[in-house]
Amino acid sequence: MAGIAVVLSGASVPAWAQQEDASRRLLESVAEAMGGLDELRAIDNFVYTGFGQQVYQDGGGNLTGSVNAPPKWRAITDVQRSFDLVDKRGVYQERGSYMFPFAAPFGHSWNRSASLQEGAALLDHPLPALLEALAPDTVLGPVTVEEGQSVVQFTTKDGTSLWMAVDAVTQLPAWTRRIMPHENLGDVAVTAYFTGYVPYQGVQLPYGLMNKLDWREQVTLMFQVDSYRVDVPADQFPAFPEARTRNNDTSEPEVSVTELAAGVWDVRVGSNGGPIIEFDDHLVMFEAGGGPAATLARIDEANRLVPNKAVTAVIVSHHHFDHTAGLRAAVSRGLKVISHRGNEGIIRDMIERPAIVFPDALGQNPHSLTFVPVDQQLVLEDDTQRLELYHVIGHSHMANAVFGYLPEERITMEGDLGDAAWTWHWWAGALARNIEAYGLEPERNIAVHGPPGGLSIEETLANIQAQSEAAQAFCAEQADAEKFFFGCRVQYDASGALPLSTAR
């Protein structure tokens, strides 16, 4: 029988089985390096604590879209991540605050949050990832090599494909990777790196965790573990929060339409949107934020407003990911993109990335990008309408931004110059400065983040002044407590720059 077994293994075992055997042997050697497969499988739960930083908007919320623009970060502390390896679920808890001036208190609250994690969300740590890779119902792919490290592809029971790289020297996991959908970027590969392994209760566990996207090699998480606990008693294990209800509603979002003037409408979903402007033979849309569904709903609603006219272009105020979350969807409809010249690079990044694993609107209906640049000023005009676009000046939140002005209707339209919902305004002088610099005479302002129909320019500037004063009061409170907050001292009110401080 032994001889027959040898013959079968050499001649009759299919190639896929041989490759799976090679992958399994490699993963079992990894388990041995981590402390032994039986020992790892005997662990019911583990918890790590620590602190770190998360990048803002996946790197899409910086001052400009340049690859060299300084990133914005969010500090996280009092982090506790608890893994239930038996039921394959986890609890992630943290306190956080943006490391830059944010417009609302929730961004700086330091309140502790808790969220449920399940499935592939747990597999950015080597212990649950390795156990899942070696689970009986996981399908193993071939062993490949990337930058000198052996890599095993594996597909979990629910069909999620991941990869694990093995350090050639230590035989410990170097990273795991999975593909995820992204509204702005299409398919993104998220790689979780593991460094600083230290033995804890006989198990090798990493103290350094870092996540990176395959877009611009953007680091999205830098994290340092400061403690591990293995097999935590039930009375010390945190309660599991309820899972978020998945929204399976496939109906179109509810769209509101407010007529601003003849041939000009404010079309939005919820509090996000902007004007639709009618020209002789086409329509132009301001902004593509709010996500793909909201953007497509706005386009469809706009196309119903005027018979035989359709939206052919979208104006992008600036590149931030909350303002471009529907841009891929807009391009899937063939819309050309009008924005500041400095945004062309990052916008091309967004549009030209594939969406094959998770096909989005652009992946299903591909179109190439037609980009129309704005330098200092661009005028869109025909016999029926004139829309002026200007480069936003004096704004520390966004250097490559544009805003629009309809001189006949005396309407400005903008993103992040003013928002009635903000609590604090850190760049309050920008709107008035731009109005003065370009010699404009607006009566009404339509903010991308704002109420349907916008506000009068007087109301807008009054809100900005109140928000600046609230930010100044907040900074004063912080200073009295000897806390020196990001963005403090406030440098502007609605009229312009404030006097410099003479305090030491």
C-alpha cells in the first residue's frame, strides 16, 4: 500500500492539490514560528491595547491633491481591540481627535466609541488571519513571491480573497492584504503590515501595526500596541455592540429641487448638493459629493427638469474625498470635469483606477476623463447664460479650489467656504475676501454642505462670523486650561485676518 501511495502522490494528484499542499505546509511552518498550531487553535480570545494615528479621508483630505501635500491625521488612544476567535467576531474601541482644526466638536470629542467587527475585518492581524487561512473550509491558492517574501493567497468560506506574506528569516507573518471597494478610487488593495514580534504566553505577537493602500502608497494607520492579553476571563471581555443594520434599499435617494432663478435649480440629496445651471443646449452641475447613488440621482433629476437637455459637465469645487465621492459615477455618464488645474492629477488618479473586483458605476460603464482646467478664472457662456468660475484665494483648508458666480442672478456657489451647520470656522475670512478680490455682488450663497436654496449673503457672512467667534472662545477656554489646540489661535474672522498675538 505504501508503494501505491507513492505512485499516486507522484502521478495522480492534480496540480491544484499539490499547490494547496505547498501553501498549507508554508502556513503550518508559520504557525510553528508563532508558537505552534495546536497552541494557536487553543486560544479562545485575545485583546490588544494601544495608540496611534489614522490618516484623514484615506489621504484625500489634504491641502492639495499633490502626492507631496502634508497629510492630515487623526489621533487615536485608549484603543482596545478584542478578538473572539471561537465565534469569529471582535469589538473595536477607541477615543479619537483630529490633529488639525475641524469644524465640529465631535471631531475633537475624545468620546470612546465601540464597533462590532466580523469576517474579513478581523484579518488585518496575523493571529486570526493565520487561523482563518488554515481553517478546513478555506481554499488555498499557490505560493508566490513578492519582494523576497513568500505569499499565500487564500479564499475564506464567504468568498473573500486575501493574501498573507511570510518573512523569509523569521517565518512570521509580514503582512496580510485584501481588496476593498472605494467610492473615490474603485478597487483598493489594503495591506496590513506586522512588525516587532514579541513572545507573549508562548505566542509571537506583533507590537507594530501599519496599514497602507495601493494608491500612492498611502499609509492609513500607524499603530503601536502597548499590551496583549490572551484568554481573557468572560467577566473582563467587553460586551459586543449590535451589528449595524445593512441598508439593502436599492431605491433611488430622495432628491429635493429648489428653483433659484430661471434656469437655475439647487438639486440635492439631504443637505448635500448644489446648483444645476441651464445653458442653451445642455446643463452643468456643481459638485459630485455625497456618494455615487446621490450623484446619479441628482443627474437623473436634473435631466428631467428641462426637456431635451442633459447634464454634460460637473464642476468640482476641490478634490477632497467628501466632495468627489460621486465623481466616478458622474464620469460613468460621460460628464466632463471642470476644476482647478492643480486638481487634475488626483482626479485622474480617481477616474483611471479599475473597479473589477467590486464593479462600480464607472467599472460597469467605462468612460475616459475629459478635464477642463481653471486657472485664475474660467467663464462658461452662451447666448442664454453666463457662469463665472474663480480660483479660491486665501483659504488654508484648500489651496486648489474654485467657486462659481452667476452675475445676472447674483448667486455664488461654493464648497467649504461657508456652512450653516458648522460650529467653528477656522478660515472665516475667505468668502468675503474672494467676493472683494473679484469684485462680485452676490445676493445669495449656495453652499455644497448647506440648506436647500442656500442663504442670503448677509446670513452666510453672519453665520461665518458667529462660527469664528465660537472658535475663538473655544481656543480661549483651552488656553485657560493650558491646552494648546490645533488651529488655535484663530487667525481670521468674517472680515479678514485678526491681529497677531503679542503673548509669549
